[in-house]
Amino acid sequence: MMLYHDLSMHDLEGNPFTFPEVKTLLDGVTVGGRKVSDQEQVLNLAESAKHLLALVKTGRFTLDKATFIDLHSIVAPNEALEWGVFRGEGLETNYTPDGGLGEHGRHTPLPAVKGASELNRVFQESIAALNECEPFEKGTAFFLFCALQQLFFDGNKRTSRFMMNGTLMSNGIDAISVPAAKAQDFNEKMVRFYLTKDATEMMEFLVDCHPEAEQMRAIK
């Protein structure tokens, strides 16, 4: 069920497919009345989940740039402006996307520049710091770091969530799935994270979404 659970968070990215429609599509049956782009996003997520599971099962998953861009190349083709490269490493070297925060304005990440030297620097520094952390903190902090920095033109949260779960599963920890019922809470907390850069609230939220949340809190 991990595959379906991983796709249940698609609505946070604005995809209108329902859970039954996702299962129908993955069974090889098209869903009428849905955009081709929305269908392709779901299929890309399914393929990404399968690829991630294969990496974990064969011991090939690593929290590094090569794995990150490998997954992004499956998550975001024909959706992101460019995929499989950090912003500035491809043909587009000037455009810097920003994200809406509702009444709080916009979140603008580091600018895209040719070669993406600054994005690569902060990414490598982050990886070095996270390698000193225990697996759960390492995975969840990676997700939040990449969601904040927006290293890709699009598909950042989806790809970094796969990386988070790859880190957890590689260490014998169940994957985290954010249920649709918590989508609004997730979005509100992410806005506050973008504004304050304080990850405490989001880390607690991710713990609450883990299937063994009670046991994990008991250990603390």
C-alpha cells in the first residue's frame, strides 16, 4: 500500500484526482473528464514511487544530488520548466520562480544563475549537516530544506518527499504519508515555515503523520 499512500498527497499539489480515480488510473483505465496533464502527474508519481522502492530494496538509495535529480527526472517531466537539473544548470539561467503565501505575500528562493553554484553550495552544506543527524530527523529536515530552497523549477515538495521516505525506509522506518484530511493543516504550517524558517512546527506535524507516532513520542 505504500505506493497508494504516497500518491494520496497529490491533492496538496493541486491535482484533482481522487483516491479511487488514482487506483483506476494505475489499473490501466483512463478517467474521463480529467486533464491529460493531471493524469500524467499521477502516472509520474506512481513511476517515481516504484523507482524509489527499487532503489531502497536493492540498497542503492542515497541521500545525495544524483538520487535527487534522478527522482526529479521521473516526477516532473513535461511539467517543470526543466527537469533533472537544478535551476540554472540547464538552458534557463535567469528565471527564478516564487510561491504564493496568500495574504502573507510571496516566498522567493535563491535566484537561478548559470551553473547553479550557490544552489549546489547550500545543497552540499545541507547534506553534510544532515549526515550528522539520526535517520528520522535527517529525512524530514531534508524535505523541509528542499521545499524551502526550491532547487528545481517545479516538483520540489514531491521529489523531496520521496527522498525523505527513501531515507526513512532505508533505515527500517515506515514512510510518512500526509492524509488528505490534513492537507489544509499541512499548507498552513508550511506557510508559517516559509515565513519564519523555523522547522519545529512542521517537524512535529510530520511526526504526527507517521504510522508509529505514539511510539515515537514515547521514546522522546
